[in-house]
Amino acid sequence: QVQLVESGGGLVQAGGSLRLSCAASGNIFSINFMAWYRQGPGKQRELVAAITSGGGTSYVDSVKGRFTISRDNAENTVYLQMNSLKPEDTAVYYCNFRRVGSATYDYWGQGTQVTVSS
């Protein structure tokens, strides 16, 4: 099992910044894929940013150039630096770790609220 705990959410004005953290514990061996998802009011959960075990990153178009995903292997932590925040970034942000092998296992954090005021 893998336990994920997010932190760093809050209320910020448009144009501001926040840094989300996702601390992992438990059996994180062979985790292939780490990501941040978000779910805004009345919307489906969407993939925001991802980082692979090899360090490759990808982003949804709406956050490119504003958000940066990174990881600290020594601390078993994944970060999401969010700059130039917009009201449409308001959502609950979830950390996801995925292990892909003979079967796929997804682990989720509890979510952290990000609210961007205009």
C-alpha cells in the first residue's frame, strides 16, 4: 500500500502562486508515474501534470508555462508549483501514484482545495 498526503492548498488572488506537496509513504517501490489531477465544481477530474520515473513531464494545455511538476526522490515527495493562477484553476487537487506491472495500481491522496479569487 501507498499512502499519499497532500498539502499546500489555500485561497489566493488571481496572479498569485501556490506550491502543492504530496508526501508518499509505504511501499513506493516501482512507482512508474506520479501526477496531479484536479476536479473543479461541476467538472470531471482532469489530469493536470505528470512526471514519470524517468523524469519526463507532461502538462494539460491550460497550465503549460504556469505550472511545474517536480519530485524529490530522497523525500518521496512530488510538488506542483503553480504560478499566475487564474480563477479557472479553482479545484480540489489530487495527487496520484501509479504502479504499472502485471496489473495497474492507482493510489490517491485525500485532495487539497485551491481557490483562486478574481
